[in-house]
Amino acid sequence: MTNHLQTAIVDTPPVSAQLKILPHHKQETSEQRQPTLKYHRWIQPLQQFVGGLLLLVSLPMILLLILVVKLTSRGPGLYSQRRVGLNGKVFLIHKIRTMRVDAEANTGPTWATQKDPRVTTIGRLLRALHLDEFPQLVNVVRGEMALIGPRPERPEFTQRLALEVTNYLDRLAVRPGITGLAQINLPPDTDLDSVRRKVDLDLQYIREASLFLDFRILVATFIRLLGARGTKPAEWLGLKREAHLVHAVKASGPHLVVVPNEDELQQPLVSPMTADDDGPRLKHGKFRLQRILPR
């Protein structure tokens, strides 16, 4: 059996991977999604303005932390990494370095783990207080990110997660955020089930986003920066949410996969869980969706 490929550029809010297409299954159209996404469009200029103010206020601290990291471990204090943003566009995210400079030299892209030995002493403190995320305010000012939204994932992982996690690509309908509803309710991702929980809360936020909700998420994030642990800030502000596990439906018919938008790239999708495979190398650009139709 051969596969017939039909390519669709992601210019509209993407649909989920592994979506089983039933004979009479009615799918949501881009027109039907517009009211849901309208808030995310008009709030972006305000978030860029607020992000610029926060960047000016926090710039001395950011520069000091970059210097401390550079003086206490080998390598630069600031680093950039490719992430997938709105409609699959790949951009460079900026963070204060918290790991050894050769953290992925032998493994390729891998998720961080609890008590990860690659994290430096200073980096562990920065991660605990989320101070390493402050340089991403530059991404907010540039319009690549929002203050609040789903966290952006690396291209190498996005390809596989699109196949393994139901509705994963729907996160790309809005700009990724520095913080979000999922971040104040759940710990960092460690496996596929933790990703599924985050996606559930990400999609709840996309559907329910409002100025009041955004304000409370920012306040909860600020409280966490002051040292509050767990979900207490979310509970205090009425943001505690339950995340449900929705496992991907393995489709026997048509399904969608994410592939890089480089013609010369021929590598198959690989799992981000394997330490001996670093996945496809992507340049700046967009992802595209390919519908694989058996025939």
C-alpha cells in the first residue's frame, strides 16, 4: 500500500494529529473558531506593551543573572533555542542558561528530568524561581510570544507529540506564552501523560481566555516568583483546574502529521524520548501539515 500526500500549509488554526475521520464526523471550521480566537488577536498589542514595560523594569536583573551564570560555569550566560509558535512558525526563544553548555552533546534534544544532573547549581535556583524565563519578554515585544498562553515546544519534540497527543496541534492556534493556566497548575513535563494534561489545560485557556483570567494568571505567576510552591497561588485566585487525560485515537484511515517546511529534509519522524537520536534539524520557517491518505 502506498501513501498519497496532500499538503496543507498551516495558515488557519490547525487541527489535531491522529484525528480519526468518521463517515459523518462534523469538524469545526476555521470560521466557527474565529469568535474563540478573537480575544487572542486583539489582546496581543496590549501584551506587547506590558511586556515592554516589564522588560525595562527587569533588564538590570536579567543582565546581572547573565553575568552570574557566565562567571560560575563555562559557556554564555544567555542562550537561544528553536521553538514552535503561532501556526507552526519556528522562532528563537531566549533564556538564561541553567544547564551545562554541553548538556545535549551526547544525547541530542531530550527533556529535562527532576534533579537533572545537567543543571548547574545556579541554574537549579533560577529554575525553581523561574527567573531563567525573563529574557523571553524580548520575544513578547517582538510579537513571537504572548505573556500568557501554551508554552512553546521544540520542533524536534512537536513532530512526535503531534502524533501521540490528541489535539496537540490546536495549541498552535494562538501565540505561545511565558506563563499559562497549565504552568500554574501542573509541574514540568516528564512524559507523554504529563503533556496530555498540559494540553487539556492549554485548550481550556484558549477557549476561556479573558482579560480577567489573564490578570489572575499573571498575579498567580508573580506569587510563585516570590517563592510560593505547588498550586496554592492557583487555588487562592480561583484558577485551580483539573486536567484530564485524553489518549490519541489511532486512526486506520486518514490522519495528519507535522513535517518541516524544508524540501531537502527526508528524515522520518523520530521519538523525542530516545537519547541516541536527535531528530531532524530544522531551520527557521513554518511547519506544514501533510494528510496521509492510504490508497
